[in-house]
Amino acid sequence: MNQFLLVALGGASGAMLRYSMFLLIGANHLFPWATLGINIAGSFAIGLVWGMFGQADWFHQWGRLLIVVGILGGFTTFSTFSIEVLTLIQNNRLIAALAYIFASIATCLVAVWLGQRLGQMTLSY
């Protein structure tokens, strides 16, 4: 139960941070600068946190759940994707990393398109 509480507290904090950053950067209908900035900041943050605390006991006991899964997960899941790709590359699994990148982008684009179409079809009935 404590694990869920850590993730929930971190997730709420990360979501509020994401919204604050979106307000700070502002909406731009020509290019999603806020989302790009959030994804870059989240990826940098997860790399920094992993690099600084990845070997610490407290990090594996509770810090990863609070900071990585919670705060950064609420801020942007792109940071998780980024660290997973980097880990595959660092473990000399370049083909797996490239497959993960391609599969993630291609299947998520198809999934969002299918979801949008299904949503539109549902509303038309």
C-alpha cells in the first residue's frame, strides 16, 4: 500500500509540474513547444536522477517509485521511454533499442489514430 501512495503522491506532483510548465511555455498551435520542452526536461531529469542515485539503496527501496514512476511519470512518460532506450543501448542491445523506438512510435501513432476514429464513430451514433 505504501508503494501505491508513493506513486500517487509523486504522480500528482509531476502532473502539477507538467501543467505549470505548460502554462509557463504557453500553447502554440503551430508547434507543440510545451510538450517538446516537457519531454526534453523529463528525459534530462530521469537521466540525472538515475545517474546520481541509481546505485543507492534508498533509491531502489522507495526513491524510484516516488521520483521516477511517480513524479517523472506524472510529468512525462517520454522520460521512461528515453531511459529504457538508453539502457538497451548501454547493454549493447542496439537492435532491440531500434526495434523499441520504431515499435513505440509506429504503434502509438496507429493506436491514437484508431482511438480517435473509434471515438468519432461512437459520437456519431
